[in-house]
Amino acid sequence: MKAFSLKTIFGTASLALAFGVPALAADLPQPPPPPPQAPVAYVPVALPVYNWSGIYVGINGGWGWGNGKWTANTAAGVFSANANDNGGIVGATLGGNYQIGAFVFGVEGDWDYSAINTGTTSTICVVSSNCQTGNNWLFTLRGRAGWAVDRVLFYGTGGGAFGNMQTVLNGATTTRTQTGWTAGVGAEWAFAQNWTAKIEYLYVNLGNGAVSGTCPLTVNQAVCPVGTPFSVSVGLTENLLRAGVNFKFNL
């Protein structure tokens, strides 16, 4: 019998290892599978709440209607009459808000050109051939306080009102600046990060102004004899319905 050479012995051992190791590995116990992963919980992302704090500028416009009440004191007694007035308004706004939680408070001022007047001369005064009331400009300075529901703000407002009162009595025009008060309510919507739109109602009382004159020939001479002097107190109140757009500078 031939003796095996070293080369033959190593070759045989290599073949045994090549075929035997996989079989041996198959017989060994396998590691357990990895534990299942827990599902990832869904956490909703909270949207940022709108912040109303900041300084803002804007424009506003709308319609006004009201009443001019004339009260004349004559030798024959006291006589009064009313003149309804209406017209458009447009102007500019400047204000500021500060927010604590859902509570929003601030201050706002606006100046409006006003075309609120009786439109045409009317014979409403028993002691005058004609009387007319008008208002050409209006300025308000008001506090505001309200409750914000994210991007919507509901508010009340009130403060001082300043405007001119123009009266026409027997063809003579008198203009004076009146001081009064105003109050109202409104709602404002933040339709973009720095832009808001609002609608509001204001009641304005500009108080009373005094006018004097003499009785003309064209009125009832038994009530007001021609040439007799008399005095008139004129009160002006207005209702304003306005819309506006503001640009807010963030604090």
C-alpha cells in the first residue's frame, strides 16, 4: 500500500472542513429573533396661536348717519326740530395692542374725512328760513379691550371724539370744533401674519354748539317777528359703520 503524502493528507482535511463545518453549524441552536418594536405614538403638532401684540397702522372707510337737533329760544317760546344727516367717511388709523393670555387691550386713534351732512338746505326750523348741519372731519381716541379666539378678536371700544360742526342758519355758515365721546363694538380677523381686517360700529356724540340769528321775513311772524334776535343750540350725534385693514408691526 502506498504511503499517503503530506499533500494528500492536507487536501483531504480541507475537503472535510469545507463540507463538515456548514453541517455542524446547522446542528447548533439558532439565536432567537429580535423582539418586535413598539409602535411609535402619534403626537399632534400644536399650531402656533396668533399674537395680537404690536403697533399697527391702517386705513378705514364706511358710512355714517345721524341727527342734528336744533333748539331755538325766542320771545315766543322754545322750538325744536331735527335734521337727519348721512354720508361717507374715509381715513387713517394708528394703534397698539398688548395681549395677556386671550385678553387683548390697547389704544387706537383715527382721523376721518367726513361727508356726513343733511345734503340740502331744509326748512325745518320754525324760526329760520333754513337750517342745515354738517360734519367735515372726525377724530377719535379710544381704548380697546377684547377677547381673542386665535386669529379672531372681539372687542369693545370707547373714548373721546373730536370733530367740526358746520351749521347753516339763514344762509350764514358757522364752523366750530366740538368735543364729545364715542363708544362701540367690533370684530377683527388676522388673515395673514401681519395683516388684519376689521368691521366696527361707533356711536358718536359731539355735544351741542350755539348759533345766533335774527328772525327773517320768510317765517311765521307771530312766532318770530322779523328782525327779532334768537339763539339756537345745535346737537350732533352720528352712527358710524366702518371697515378697515391694518398692518401690524410685531413687538
